[in-house]
Amino acid sequence: MKKALATFLAAALLAGSASAADKLVIKGSDTLGAKLVPLVAEAFKAQNPEVAFEIAAEGSTTGIAAITDGTANIGMASRRAKPTEVSAALAKGVSMKPTIVAYDGMAAIVNEANPVSQLTLRQVEQIFTGDITDWSAVGGNAGSFSIYTRNTSSGTYSDWKELAMKKRDYAGSSQKMAGNEQIAAEVANNPNGIGYVGLAYINVPGIRVVAIVGKDGKAVLPNDETVQAKTYPYARPTFFYTNGEPHGLTAQFVEFMLGAEGQSIAKKIGFVPVAKQ
């Protein structure tokens, strides 16, 4: 896993002399941790220069585990904690507290040279489960699908499986990537590529977002309006997890994330803002 640590121990955010009380450790989702949280942390640090950040974006599962193990102040997740994870946390005296920090839409992307501009819900399921194997089956040029997915620790991997694949298994030929950026890069370089990324990653050169045709026959693209109204079928909330109600510096950062500046940053890079929780 090349991107093992999208670890943001960046000099801009690390104050080497900061005490443990002035340091926030944030682990988990690549969807949140590769762009959004580092930018929000930078803005927070501009107002609180004594605060240091350690941000590791290795997947939602790692963020939830870090709260359970007490190795992070905040666990980033693009999915809800599973009942088994909540139970495991409770067994250690940890109460999983989710806070929705932004909404996202998982966009199906293809190479910009691909003539396919829309897919039905059923076609998306068939492609990613391996029921069909060639672009000609969905109106494209002949050629086998090159399917790019997130890795199994990713909340996006789980959410796509649930929302787009009826919880079925991924095609055996699918290739697992460490993050959204890797999926976008692979699809941009492969005319037969298809994958999914969060809204913050849809403007990569060489890719195009495919509209999804719903049960009503209408083609829908993911954007602020369709994600907020939940008319886009692959919309989902994203979370900060804490051990119970956040307090101290952790609470301050959560409040900042939910405040005007944090939500403005979220909107600017492609997320759909939420009202203060």
C-alpha cells in the first residue's frame, strides 16, 4: 500500500516544541484526510499556531480502530461504524460518537476518451460485480473493463459495495487502490478504466464523471443539489468519530470544522456542507 501514510506530518502543521496537550492526532478516511482535513487543520493552525497536527489517511477502518485503541483524538470515516466496531469499542470503555462533518457523492468515473456518458444502476452493479466484462455491453467500444476500487480498509469501498452493488462481492479482476487520487490517475491513463471517487477528486485531467440513470429513468450527476436532496443514488455523509463528546482541543477543532470557515473549505474542494450539528 504505497500511500500507506498519507501522513500529514507536514512542517507547516507540526510545531516541534508543542506539548502533547497541544497536539491533535487524526487518523482514518482518505476521502477526508487526503485534502479536506489537512486544509482545515492549516486554517485552524493559522489561528492557533501552538497546535501541532498528525494526520494519517489510511482508510476509515483505521480511524475507527484508532478511537477504540485510544491512539487518535479524532477518527475520520466516510462510513458509519459497524455494530461490531461499536461493540468492540464499548468493551474497552470507549463510546463511539459520530459527528457528520460534510456530505459527499461517490462519482463513477471513466476515461475522458470513453464514449459512455451514462450508466443505469443495474449496469453499475453488473460492471463492478463482474456480471458483464466488456464495454460493448453498455454501449461503449469493445474492450474489457479495467475496474479500480479502494482497498478493503476504506469506507468508500464499503459504501460503494452497499449502495452500488447490493452488498455483492467485487469482480475478481478489480484492482484495489490506496486512495481516491490513485483511482483517478489510473482511470485517466486507461481508456478502458472505470472507478469511483469522492466529489473532491472529480476534476482530475483525463477523467469524466458518468451520469447515473435511476429507477425513474432520469440521468443524475453528483453535485451539491443532488447530494443534498439525496436524488443522487451514491450520496453519503462523512464523519468525525470521537470517544464520547469531544472536549478541549478536540472539541475546538470539531467546532472549527463545522463552522463557517471549515464548511467553506469543504465546499471549495467539492464536499457538500452541513449545518452545524
